[in-house]
Amino acid sequence: MPRLISTGQIGPAGVLAVTFTNKAAREMQTRLAAMIPVNVRTMWIGTFHGLCNRFLRAHYRDAGLPQTFQILDSGDQQAAIKRLLKSPELSDEKFPPRAVQSFINGNKEACAPTACRPR
């Protein structure tokens, strides 16, 4: 890859490297920066989740998302559900947070952006 970039056969933005961890992605960027005189930030190097987030940020309109969309990890989801369950009309005994999260995720995966399939 460094040879392809240094000879101009591909540009830095034409690089896609997917790793399993953020640590591995940082190490790959560091090594490439030492090997070739280009801005490695323009390369698509990262974890699957990180690269998908970057892609969605760049193309949020095409994905039908608001510019300020958020991606919540499991812990963030749990915290949001627990905040909602503090409402006087709701109870975390009647609606256990994990069960609510499971219900939401199951229905979210059953629905496409334009149509929802009954479960």
C-alpha cells in the first residue's frame, strides 16, 4: 500500500483498512505516517464501527438521518431507558430496563427505514 500511494497509483483517500480494535487502528496510522509523507487522517483506517460512523457522518442525508444523529452503545441505551423509567407513570419493576432495551432493539431490527414488518 505505501508503494501504491508513493507512486501515485492510488490516493490516500482510496485506502480502506479495517481493524478489530481502536488500538490497532492507531498503530496502523502511526506506522503509515512514518512510512509515507501524506496525511493519514484522509485514509479510511479504523474499526468497523468507527468507519461506519464516519461514513454515516459524511452521508447522513443519503441515509435519511438528521445531521445531529447519535449512536448509543448498550450502556448509553440502558442509561437513557433508566432515565425514562423515573417518570411517575412508569416503574422499573413493571418495566425492567433490560427487557425494555431488548424490546426496542428487537423491534428496531425488524423495521426498515421506510417500512416496518410485523414481528
